[in-house]
Amino acid sequence: MAEDDDSQKTEDPTDKRKQKSRTDGQVASSQEVKSWAALLGGAFGLLVLAPGVANNVRIIGAKFIETPDAIPMDQENFRLMFSGLLFDTIVALSPVLVLLLLLGIASNVGQTGFIWAPKKIVPDFKKISLLKGVKRMFSLRSVNEFVKGILKLTLVTIVAVMVAAPLMNDLSLFIERSISDMLERLLSVSIWFTLASVAVMTVIAVIDFSYQKYSEFKQMKMSKQEVKDENKQSEGDPMVKARIRQIRMERAQQRMMSSVPDADVIITNPTHYAIALKYKMEEMQAPILVAKGMDSLAMRIREVAEENDIPIVENPPLARALYASVEIDEEVPAEHYMAVAEVIGYVMRMRGDLPQTGPGQ
């Protein structure tokens, strides 16, 4: 079943899926990069910090070697001496410790960036299950990591030994050298050993990080159905959106129909179009379209007009032109002034607002 599910995941992850994975703390992170950073810190410590750290440690231990008889052995003084020794040792090693801490943080942040994932902090009691723990131990991923660790350790050891072995040919002569010469020689061997290990780990870290990125990307891939479901959640169900549009249209029509009783004239097609115009000579520069409709909506506009004794004038060309070019609550454009003025004039003469100018007018 899992293979079937994976085979259906053919779509690249969406931005929302990627963001959710980051929020959940599921990001590509290579353990080899962290190991490489720690090893790099060790190499830097040997090359740059080791002489200073060794000198500090020598100073701390000098009094125990040079004047051991002066060391107080009573319980209180011994406790204070041990506390001071521990503190001095931590201070002496602090450059290396701080370096390793900073490299550890950098190796994490450099791979994933800053992430706030509260879900990673919340304890998951499902993981306490002994059965699931055993399954995780013997899962394909765990076996893969175990084999990878063995191969990595073997490869690093082989390369490091190949580099350091020629330097150890004179190991049998160490007994004839002074302690300082022996330590200097061992430091040189350690440096070359560490640099060889860093070189191998650099290659391993790059390969593993690339693999982890690919693996995470593959795991986040989505099926076509998942993409559709996510789009529905983001943009809304099409049926719900259609219903919302319908409700908005109905409310807009209701508001429009409530303006019809205020109209001064209805211009019709006569059956397919109905345009309601409002014009107050003292208040308006041009007539305003307060309602318009086709077919059934046009019929409703005419019915409301008849109920409110609003004049209905048939002018098919003008009705079609106004329906196509003028929106609700907009003024009639200049190109229709002449035709609309004739209609408005006719209505005003019917109501006695203007004198009759002649028969048929």
C-alpha cells in the first residue's frame, strides 16, 4: 500500500506543504555535516588553539608537579582546590569548547535556517511504545544509517591511516627523544591525521546533505488529489464559492430593485431589456441608471414600475445601448445624452413638468 501511495505522489510539493513541513520541524538535515563541523573545529583547535590551551593546562598542572608537598590535604582545602582546578581547566579549554559550540549551531542553522517548531518540543507519548521503538531500530532507515556509519568510519580510518602511517615510522625512536620532542611529533601526526579526516568528511558531508535534501523533497511530493484538496482549502470549495457569488448577486439585485421606485422612467426593449433612469433637473447634471436587467429581471423591473406608476417607454436601441455601456449608479455618458433627453422630455411633458410643444411631441 505504501508503495502504491508513493507511486501516486507525482506532483512537486506546494509552498504551503513546504511551509507546513518547516513548521513541523521536518526539514532536511545531515548528521554528517554536524560531524564534519565538529571535526573541523577539532582541526582548527589543533592548528591554532592547541599551543595556547596546552600552555594554560601546563600552568595549571605545574604546581601539582613542582610542589606536591605544598598541597593541603584536609577536606575543606581539598574541596576548594578541586573546585578551583575544575574552574581553571574549563577556562583553559573554553576557546575550544566555545568554538565547537558555535560550529554546532552554525552546522544546524546553515542547513535549515532558523526554525520555530513547537511540535518538536511537545513530548510524543506514542514514541514511548516499546514495539514501535523496536520497529524503528530495525527499520530500513535505521539499517541504512547503521551501514552508512560503518562505511564512513572505515573510509575515514583508511584514509587517515594512509596519511599518518608514514609519519609514524620513527615511533620506535621516541624513547630516545625528550618529552617536548615527543609531544611535538605527536601533535604533527595528529594534525595530519585530523586534516585527512576532515578532507574525507567534507566529501561525505556534501554527498549526504545532497541525499537528505533529495530524500526530504521526495517525501514531501504530493498526489494530484492532495494538490486539489489543498487548493480547495486555500481557495475554498467551488460549490461554496458559487453559492457565495449567488447570494451576493441576489443581495445586489435586491438593493437594485429597492431603487426602482425612485426612478423617473423605465426604458424597455420591450421584453428583453429594462433600464431604470433617475433624473432630478435641479440636482443632477445627467440622468443616473439605478437599475437594469434582462429577461426575468427586466420583467420584475417593469412590474415594480407599474406598481409605482413609473412611465415605461419602449426604445429598443437605447435600452440595449444603455444596458451594455452603463453600470448601476453611473451617469448616462455623453454619447447617449440626445436619445435620453428625448425620453426624459417626453416623460416630463406627460407629467406636466414641461409644456407641450406640439402634437406628437
